[in-house]
Amino acid sequence: MPLATTPLARRALPAAAALALLTGCASVRSDQPGPPAVPSARAAQDALLKAAERRFTDDCLAARGIRTTAEPRAPAEDRALQAALFGTGPRELSVTLATGATVTAHSDGCVAAARDRLYGDQHRWFRVQVVVDNLRAEAQARYRDDPDHRAALARWTACVAPAGRPRPERPDPEDAARCARESGLDETRARLERVELAEVRALHHDELTTYRQLRDRALLRAVRLPASTPPPKGDTPS
């Protein structure tokens, strides 16, 4: 389910990234004796959720008569796969962020169906995930016009493009990093971001609570899945 954002950032999902969903090697297993245990490490939890989502996506594709294989596809077949994965027509899901960006997605593809099955409500999950994923961007937007930030940014600009010299289209990365330290821009941004991020998290307390609840329930669903069976020969390995 590729996301589109407007007006600040509109991103197209490359075909390779879209197909990466079908070529991962993670698998969900819960065949150990005793009650299933959700891993405590965040990275392990993310891998568990990704594997479950991929498995539910494959189930949806199979129900639509589409096999996930590693073999090259004809253009028409690839278009059919993209449509099945991410949906078609108008984007039914939409969230406008405090930054002004609007994030949209389809709700009729197999990725959306997998998230609905995993999180229990794809509409609620989409809304809170978009908000939570953009908390830092919102905090950064809030301090952009802060006087301390504007002053530090002016010092950085004077450092990378001294008066009387041609201003480079793109500063040398090493010069940019050195000037960010010497101008205090790095320190100023870090300090302001901590303050604003705490404020933003407080403002979005309800979304954060819902996000954690849906994620925790999804982890329980994922860890309780029976061990997956190997795909037929020629299908994408998992």
C-alpha cells in the first residue's frame, strides 16, 4: 500500500521496493512448547510484525489467484501484482498532519487487507501510524522559526558561504558538518527538538496510546501464528 504525501512530499514507490515485500526471508514460528512469548527487543518485534504482515499478504494474493514467485514477470503481470498489492482507484485513506502534509493510501489492496487482519482495524492503524511516524518531523517544524534556531542557521550559512565568495549550490559535506558544529546549529537543533518532541508527544497522547494498543495486539496475533509451511518449488523462498 504505497503512501502519497501532499503538499510537502509526494513519493513514488519504486517497483523494486514494492516487490521487496514478497522476497523477504523472515518467517513466523510459534511451535515451541508453552505459551507464546512476544520478544522484548524492538527490532525483534518489528521483524515479527513484518513477517506476519507478509504472510497475511501472501494469503490474500493466493486467494486472488496470484502466486508470489522470484521469477521475472511480464509487464502486464507486474501491473496486476502491483494493483493486487496496493489497490487501485482513488486513495480511500487520508491523514493531514500538523506539518501541512497529507498522507494517503489505498484500502483495497492485499497489503491493506493484511494490516486489517494483523492490527484489527486498518483505518485506525493507518491514522495513528502516520501520526506517530511523523512526530519528529512535527517537532522540527515547530522549532524552525525559533529565534535561537534562526540565529544558529544564519551562523551556519555564513560559515559555509563566507561573504565575498561565490555561494556553492551544495556545500561540501565536510564543510557543512564542521560549520554545523562550530555555529552551534547541531546543539541548538538537538536542544529544541527535545523540548518540542516532548510537547508534540503530549499533544498526540491519544494517538500514541492507540498505536501502542494496536501494536501490542498485533504482536500477540503474530506470535500465535502456527509455523508456516514451505512454499512450492519455484516460489519465493521465505
